[in-house]
Amino acid sequence: MNAPGLEGYNWAVWLIGVLLFAVLIGVFIAAIVRASRRPPELHSAAERLKREAPQKPDVEVKLRELSLLKEHGQISDAEYEKRRAEVLAGR
């Protein structure tokens, strides 16, 4: 049997324990959600360099030529956009 006056203390300890457990579970779930939102890590420096590599020089040259044709009025805006998309797609 419990001593008189300790019953409230037992409830307080139990309630604090349950609340701490709930907070711990909440922190764990928040960490999982935050980790799932992170961008995937690159597995090697080679992959990172490949992804961040600048455009090939021939692509830049072709885009510059298209820009000049458009500026001089030799092609329309629609034709410029079409050709630009083809150059960027690698065709």
C-alpha cells in the first residue's frame, strides 16, 4: 500500500514520464520528416562536377549565333525559341 500523500506524487511522475516520451517521439518524427525533405547527397565528386559542368563551347557558340540572327531580324521570335530549344536539347 502507498503511504498517504504520495498518490499525487506518483501521478505527477507518471504524467511527466508520458509527456517526455511523447516529446521524444515528436522529435524523432520531426527529424525523419526533415531528413526526407533534404536533397539527395551526391555519391562522388565526379557526379557533382558532371552536374555542375558548364555548357559545351559549341552550344554557347550556337546560342550566340541564334541571338545575333534574331537581333538582325533574320529570324522571328518564334523561330528563335524553336531553334534555341533544339540546341539546348542537343539536336
